[in-house]
Amino acid sequence: MSGKRAKGKSKRVKGRGFCFLLFILLPVFDGSLCAADRSGTSEGAGLDKTKYITVDEIVPGMDAYCLTVYKGTEIERFALDVLSVVRDISPGRDAILVQGTDKRFIHTGPVAGCSGSPVYIDGRLAGALAFGWSFSKDPLYGVTPIEEMLRVGEGSTAERAEGQTGFGFDFSRPIDFTEIDRQINSSLGTRDSSIGTRLAVPLIVSGLPAEQYEQLAASVEPFGFMAVSGIGGGGSSPGTQETKLVRGASLAVPLVTGDITMTVIGTVTDVVGDKVYGFGHSFLGYGPINLPMATGKVHTVVSNVVRSFKFASALEIVGALITDESAAVRGQIGAKAQMIPLTIRVNRYNDPETRVYNCRVANNQMLTPLMLRSAVAGAALSLGKLPPDHTIEYKVDIGVDGAESITFENVSTGMGLTEMIKESTGSVAMLLNNPYKKVDIKSLDFDIRIVPKNVSSRIWSVDLSDSKVRAGGQLDVSIILESPLAEKKKYKYSLKIPETVPPGKYNLIVCGGYGYQQFLMKAAPYKFTPQNLQTLVGAMNNLLAIRRNKLYCLLVLPSGGVSVEAAELPDLPATKVLVLGDTKRTMRIQPYQHWLEKSFQTGTVVMDKKVMRITVEK
């Protein structure tokens, strides 16, 4: 044995916490040594042994060190002790346990943002710092072996398979943005905890108010992200030296850039040609991805009793992450990840000018809706919370490459940002996760106006000229709306009853946008149910076209004819309706509902509805 290795063996690890930990893990270590005998040296046989060391060559007591950045862009060397090699710590995975001996490591303990820091043993690259234990008193790390990391991306493709989705939305039912929002919040990823507790990756956030930052922190925590309130910036500043992605350098993943920034920070483990390996664990963990990859700068390391972290920012985008697996992420220098231009214009009652936020958002099925929600809410609430009485007028344009754009405008009162956020992020989530065809969103544009008043109203009364009318006759309807701190408004119209309406009792419904949506969902669900990408866009536009600041009057008539999928056949003879209604047919068929409709622009949001009964006589 070399003198260097013998010297490493003679060292004793300090710290009371380690003795207790070693006692707990001793049975695992004993089993792992037996596992090492089984594995032989087949793993890593293709590695260059002059550059890399495999787990078969590592024994406890070896001297080691890692490379990482604790400040600025300077890569520093931190001494480590090798404690043990653990075989099969999870199925098909091995690990190396190391402990930091540098006084800075001892002070901070395990640091979020050190994920991927390359570990050298016997002067050769062994792997990357990847996991640890919460509340550890010692700087104890688990290392992902380099042979596992270099296998990441072999045989995979960066192209998303057609029909693959991140969220499991039910596209066979009418679109329900409230349900989609619930699924987004309840279907978030879970962190990969198969090996110890993987090191959290800091998500440095700037440009968001405190409340929105806290909501984002709760949303991204299941992904293994640690949201940190940061500073603005990004991009090289004057006097900054050119920074490259090399072993030990900061590896940044900018999810949002511009006036609002959200950046994930890790460390580069290895660079092979134009391929960059980092993190030592998964990012999202589902294989092919396409996210921007950038150099980074560490402003400082924040020492924390629970979890220390690197406080950092992105510098320059130099490539893209293309593969994300359990052992590492792999990026490619020079590759270009798609980012979606996002423009948010906010006109607030307490701001003398319209504020414009120009950003770019990473294009990802799961992360884009979350980042978009936080960015839009952060821009709208940058000057404080909304008063109890408030109204939001908004217009949203979602540009879709190769398909019709989704453009809508509406009004929300007393509901905060909920309705605008559900409609916009829900639309984006459905487009990115549709099972029909891969969709590229080319732009996101928001115009938001906030005023400090409540414009809700309720139906004070509905008066009919007569509750009985003959077919072909006319019915006069008078409606009075009542609004808080405003005069009552009266609306009148004449309703002509078609001569073909058979005698009977019918419902006259008077309602606002909420009631109108409920009626349409029941009477014509096919208008909101997609069958392909084109009808998905159409269904969303149909739903988003329902205005809340309108008063709707609906006379529900007998059903006749059928609707076949999205096709309407309202005048189909009864005999053919029976043929189409055969239960053996696979197409969705339902009776076609007839109704008469009249609407008024009220400038208020009608919150309730009234149903009147009228009788059509012979």
C-alpha cells in the first residue's frame, strides 16, 4: 500500500455524530463488502483508469478531496476522508461515503448547491457529492460513483415521444380549469429519496413579493428544490472573468430570466467533449428534458442549522440540459433550449405608470405552469396585496406554433388573482401536456388592470309580462340588478316564442357568467371536450370566451336532433336519431339541446341566477 494511502488510513474522524451513524450503518457496510466481492471489476471496465477510479478500487481511509465554488467563480479544493463504500444502497446503485475535513465544510455542514461537486480519490475522479442527511452535525456526504453518472443519456433521445405527458389530465371530459389547477397542485413530483436524502438544489428567486415567494417555495419543495429569496441580475457584469463549465464550476439552470429570475444552482462533475455531467442525482428524473444550461456565480454560502445553501445567480447560458436520470443530469454545450417570451403589463390603482415585465420562461411540461403562475402573480402584487374590494380586468394571449392562438379577456372581482391564474396556467398546462401532438408555445402576453372597487351584482328581480304565452307570441322580460354602493340597473327585452314550440312548461334562466358556464357544460358539453389538438384549442377558446360581466337570459326549449362528437345535427328526423343512438356505436352521441339566448353587457359580475317558469299554450 502506498504511503499516501497508509497515512489516510491512520486518520481518525472527529465528531460525536459519526460514531452513532457508523453504528447504525455498520450492518449495511458489512453487506456491501460482500456485494463488492460479487461484482468484481466489470463495472467501469470501459473507463480510463488514469482519469477515473471505480468503487471496486476504493477502501475506507483513503485521502480525498472535492472541487466546488464557495464564492464568486473560483473553484476551490476541499479535503475529504473516505468513510466507506456502500453497495446496492438502492437497486442497481452504489455509493461512497465521505466526510469533509476543511474547516469551512465543518462550519456549514452539507450545503445545498454542492450537488455534483467532483470528488477525487487517489488523484482520480470518483464521482459527485449528491446526498446527505438532514440535521447532520458533521459534513457527511454520499457520493454517486462516476461510472453511474457517465452512463446517463446512453441510448436516450432529447425528443419527447408523441403522447407522453407530465400531468395526467383527463382529456375525455369537458375542460374544467378548477380541476386542472387542483391536479397541478396535487400531482407535483416527489423528490428522489432512494439514497439517503438527496442534496436540495437551491432555486434562487428574485422579483417576487414575500407572499408569492412563500407559495412558490411550497410548490417546488416536492421536486427537491429549495427556494431562496435572491437578488436580481444574471448575465456577465463588467470586469467579470469569462467563466466556463469545467469540473467544480457552478452549474446554473435558469428557469425564468429577465425582470423576474428563477435559477437552480448545482455543480459540474465532469465535461467530456461537449457533454456536461452534473448534480449526481436527478433534476426532475423523467429522462429527456430541454432546459437552459448556464455558468454561475456564488455570492456566498449561507450557513444554516437545518440546511446550508449557496446563494448564487446565473451568468451566461452556454447550452442545454438534455437528459435527466437518477444518477445525474447531462447537458450539451452549444445546444439551445427553447424559452418562451413572457410579457406582463400591470396597471395598478396605486402606481402612477404601467409597469412592464419582460421575461423568458423555460419550456417544460411540469415546471412552466408553476413558474408562469409565480411570475404573473409576482408582477401583479409587486406593490402590495389587493384591497378587500378589488376588480381585475385582464387580457391574455397565448401564441401557439402551428395552431390557433388562445386569446381571451375577462373580469374578476373580489377573487384575487385566482381566476386569471387558473385560466392562463391551466391553458398552458393542457397545451404542453396534451396527448395528441407536441406543442411549442411561442409567446405569453398579459395585460392586467387592477382597480380598488367591487363590481359584483345580484339579481334584484325578474318580472314577466305574463307567465303564459302562445307559440308565436311575445314575452316581455324586465330584470333589475343590484350592485354594492351603486344604483339599481334595469334591463328589458322582448322574447318571441317560436311557432314550432309545443305546448308545455319551460324554464327561463337569468344568470351571469358563472351560471351561463354551468348551463353550457350540461347542455352542450361537446363544445368543451377535445378530440385532437385543433378541437382542444377550440374547446379552450369556447370556455374562455364566456364573459363574467354579462347578463344572460336563456329560454330552454325541448331537445331535438343529436350532436355527434362536436358535430351538431339539430334538425335530424326522429327515425335517424334512433339509428344513431345505437349503443354499439363508439362515437359520443347525445340529444341536441335547443335554447333561445339574449345577453347584455352590464359592467358588473352577476353572481347569482334566477329560474322562472313559463307556460306555452296552444
